[in-house]
Amino acid sequence: MSKKVKWGVLGFARIAQLSVIPAIKKANNSQFYGIASRDEKKLKICQKKFGCIKAYTSYDQLLDDPDIQAVYIPLPNSLHKKWTIKAAQKGKHVLCEKPMALTTEEALQMIDACEKNSVKFMEGFMYRYTDRIKKVKELLGNGIIGEIKFINSNFRFFLNRENTIKMMPELGGGSLYDVGCYPIDFVSMITDKEPTSVLAEYLYEDGVDIMFSGILKYDNGIMATINSGFNAFDKIYSEIIGTKGIIHIPDTFLDNAGTITVTTDEGTDKISVEECERYVLEIEDFADAILNDRSPMIKIEDSIRNMRIIDKLLDQRL
């Protein structure tokens, strides 16, 4: 296999344009090889801006190209299952945007297809690659706040774009799927467990949740609250409270420079966080996993657990 993974991208979505295609081009072990879109105008824009080698007018054409080794899927949530399975059947490794699916059943079918066709799969939780999360893990590993008792995590923003798929229920829209999955993953990363019980409340508009709040309870005494939304000012923040202290994590899911604050009986410490490129690190890790036949950092088991939690939360919709 070549030293650079040749990537194909299914659709010229906003996140592909702004974040992932630039990351593929910056990654030291990757090549942006192909783009697929039914919109020929978008293909021309992509080729002019990013200089990919090939453009395809259908996703199937891209998947039929034997030179492409991995695909990135930034399609609407309702299409993740279909195109992950098709890509796996064509022997392509798959990096799929979060959430990986709409239900646990869909997720298991996707993983089964990838395993049967011996291709790697990873869900795109790029925030896990940041210096911010590395520092959080180090602090927890040092036991500085004692035994964890409570976690609170939020991801919300004011959605003012028209005709966005985020507001289309038939495409898997809604704040829980779009940004609520981040706090769910964050809490699961810390607890490394599935909650024994969940509670959920939703505020709906046009058939999708524009605000969601949930409570997760664990058998080891930890309780977590999570919140997401499209209907109010930006808030990306988490806190972890233990028996000896608290860790405040502003901008939890971003890769900007900043500060984590730790407060204990001994006082308050501020830990500097370095800026990094989360999407580049994500691409490089997945490409390296392909080149060296290893598991990527974000494990399939974590993604399936997240989907089971989302299923339980969605079961409480009215």
C-alpha cells in the first residue's frame, strides 16, 4: 500500500468544504483524490479550490474507482447507513460523520458490513484528538479531583441558516443528533460505562428537537446532565465534579487555545491548552490505522455504546 491514503469524499457538504477536505490536504499521510456530487457546479468549485484528481457525478462512480482506499461520508444522518455499507462492499475504509447512524440497529448493520469486507470504520468525533481532551484525561488519571460524582456537558448554538438539513426530520435533523451526541460521547469517554437509567426532555419545532436535556445515571454513583440546542446563544462547556475538586472545561469540543480550571481545597489552578488542528489529527490517525493495519483511536465499541444511549433517550420522546 502507498504511504499516502487516497481519499474520496461523498458530497461537497459544508463540513467537507470548511474542515475535512482541507484537513486531508494538510495530513502528511493522505491525498485528496476524488469528490462525488450530482451537482456539476459544485464539482468544478471543489476541483478549482482543492485540486482533487478526479470528480464523479455519482457516489457509486467514486466507490467503483479502485484507486480510492478510504471515503469520508459527510452526508445527512439518514444516509450514513446506506453509503457506509455500499462503501464497505466496495472495499473502502470509512470515516463517517457523527452520529454514525440514527439507531443502534443501523449502526450494527454498518459495522457488520465493514467487518465482513475487512475494512476499517471510525465515527468522526474529531474533538477527542485535541490538547484540551488530552489534558482532561491526564488530570483525571492523576486523581486530582478524587472520585467522580457528577458530569455536566453542553453543546448548543443559535441556528439561523435557512434550508438546513439540521431542521429536516426526514434527514435525521435535530439538536440531539447534531450536537447533543458530543456531550453523550464526552460523558461516555469519562465513565467508560453505559448508564443504568436515562431521563430526557425535548422542545420541538418543525418536527425536530431544537432543545434537548438529559440525565444519565450510572451504577457506580455517577450522575451526568447533558444539553444541546439550536435556539439560544452558543454554549460549549463541561464540568467534572469529584469528591476533592472540580474541573471546568470551556470550549470542550473545540481545538482553540484556552484554559482548563481545576479547583480543590488547595486552591485554583489554571492549565493552559494549546491550539491544534483536530481534523488533521483525526485524518492522520485514521489513515495511519489503514496503512499500519491497526485500530484507530476512536473505537467501534464506543460508537455503538453512544448509539444505545441515544436510542434510550429518543425512546422518551412524546
